[in-house]
Amino acid sequence: MVILVCNDDGIYSEGLHALEAALAKVGEIFTVAPDREQSAVSHSLTLHRPLRIDEIAPRRFAVNGTPTDCVNLAVKGFLPVRPQLVVSGINKGANLGDDVTYSGTVSAAMEGSLLGIPSIAVSLVIKGAPHHFAPAADFAAVLAKEVIAQGMPPDTLLNVNVPNLPREELKGFRLTRQGKRRYAETMEVRVDPRGRKYYWIGGDDLGFDPGEGTDCVAVHDGFISVTPLHVDLTNYRALQELGGLQLPWQ
């Protein structure tokens, strides 16, 4: 079994190393990851400049591009074999609720899914030190074995979020749906030494909607959340509600 490992925190990330070590017990690992942090780049693909790949260790490659670039290059011919599984992470921070639309970690798994490969994104919900990557890595390995053995529904990826707790304090896992996080709409305006304004986009975490069965609630309660996602963004309920839409257009 060949497993492609990627992330958005960069090739030297502690979370990536933990994931590689755990998955090495499941199959043969090839790591293709960004050469630097690429958090919140979403599903961006580099089209207007060439990409370079450096082998920094056996079967470990750094790309001067996005997480999506890494998976795309690896699957479309850079690797000597086509991987049977893509695992992205372990992200240093949550990818809950609406975070998935921004996340490079989730987007790497999404690219794997689009290319017809079962894919998993793994994130550690960090709110402070120490960082407990080992339980997240161990769970990812167990889940990877199950996905390899049982398969996955087509066009589906699994988004995994693990509370930052020692293993003995984790309560288990739950299959969840995507929740809704709340952020403050903030932007800082500053002035550089030459008198020109510049801007920092930010947003304080204001919590989450307490909807039952969501990834946010599961993690808050001490459970690992496993959320099946797919890239069909059609709102089918709205499609029905708008069925009688009349427009002066022929």
C-alpha cells in the first residue's frame, strides 16, 4: 500500500513528522509537502510560474507551491507509483465548520478525492501548549487501515479533528456533520516606516453554533470528529425551493 502524505504547515512541521511515523506502520510512505507554511491557501493551484521539487530525504520532497500543487504533481506522474491513499496533516490548528473552505490541509485531501483517491485530512485542535500530536497520528493510522480495507464512498474525503489532549483523556470518536464557527470581523490597519498603510486580516474566535451532531460540538466534548465531505457544493434544498423561479429571460 502506497500512501501519499502532505500538509499545509510545510515539510518541516512537527505534525507532519508524527503522521509519517504512524503511517509508516500501515504502508509505504511518500511525502510531498510545501517547502514553507501555506496555511489558509484553500484549493489554490499554481498556474503562472514553474514549480520546483527538492528531495530532502529518501521519499520526502519539498515543493515551492501549495498543498494542492503537491498532491496534483505527485499523483499525475512525479511519484514512481500512484498512491492508493492520500493523508494530509497533521495541521497545527482546527479545521472545523467553515474552516474547510479556507484550509490548505483539507484542500490537499480534496485534490486527492478529485483525482479518484480515498483521502483523509487530519487536524489537531490546538489552544495552547503542549501539542499532543501522537494520539492524532495514531488515530489517523487506524483510520487509514480501515479506509484501505473497506474503501470509501466515491468523491468523498474524511475531515478529522482531534482535541489537543493526551490519549487517555480522549473520549473516543464521533461521525459528525460540518458545523458553524463564529469569528469576529476584524482587520488591523497599521502604518509602515514610509507612512503607507498596510492591513492584517484577522478574526477572533467567538465560539460555534451548538448544533447537535456537529464537528464543533464533538471536539468541544472531548471526542475526535470524523466528517465525510464532498466537493459537490450544490444546495439541494435551495434547488427545490427555487424550482418555481420565474425570470424575464428567454
